[in-house]
Amino acid sequence: MRLRLAMPVNRRQLRAFTAAAILIACAGAQANEVPGYGFESAAQEITQLFWLAETANVCAWATRDDADWFKLFSVRFLADHLSEPNRLALVSMVTQDSYEKAVRQAAEEGAGQNCASRHWELGWASYLSAAVAHDNEQGGAQ
């Protein structure tokens, strides 16, 4: 079930809402902190996943709603494997004003080459399928 807002919301409000939703979702979850997996690794991984979702949207392999759902799922999933301070840092990073804009710009700049790549299209389909399956196994926390 996806949330449909009845009134227009600007990007800043959406980021604040997203950050609050992520923190609430992660707060009640038992962290499965992975030794040696810290903020630096999570920051690199989340940037790659956000880029893949933005590329999928730019290349019309995914709707904006699907790309946004995937990004939210990715943050929740990675945050679950981090300590509390690193979790907060990750959420802070992805909700900064310039973060999503920069990732989207990178996806748009590479669209000419990446949209023609079966490699990235199959990668998107595989990651999205795995995310949906995991989410369903966890009770659909979307």
C-alpha cells in the first residue's frame, strides 16, 4: 500500500516527512548491526542504489513512485544494519537538500549511455524484485 497525499507537498516537506518515516520505522526495529559495516560503506551503497533508482526513472524503466519506494526501502534496509549514530547520519545525508538533486543529475547526465544498457535495466529489475520480495517477507512495511 502506497501513501497518496491529498494535497500538494513541496520537496522539502517530502524530505522531512521521509526522514521522520524512516526514523520511526527503524526505531521499533531490532537493529541487525553488522560488524565492520559503517557509515562510509552504507553511504557508498545508498548512493549507488539511489542512482540506480533515478536511472530507472530517467530511462522509463520505473515510475517516479516505484523509484521513490525503492529508495525508501533501501534506506530502511541499510539503516537496519547500522549502529544508531550511523543510522542517523545516513538518514541525515539522504534527506539533505542537495543529495537527491545531485544523484538525479548524475542519472540524467548518464542517460544517453545507461538507458541503452541492458546491464543496468536488468540490474534495476533484479534489485527491485529482491526489494519487493524482502518487503513482502517482512510484512510489507511500505
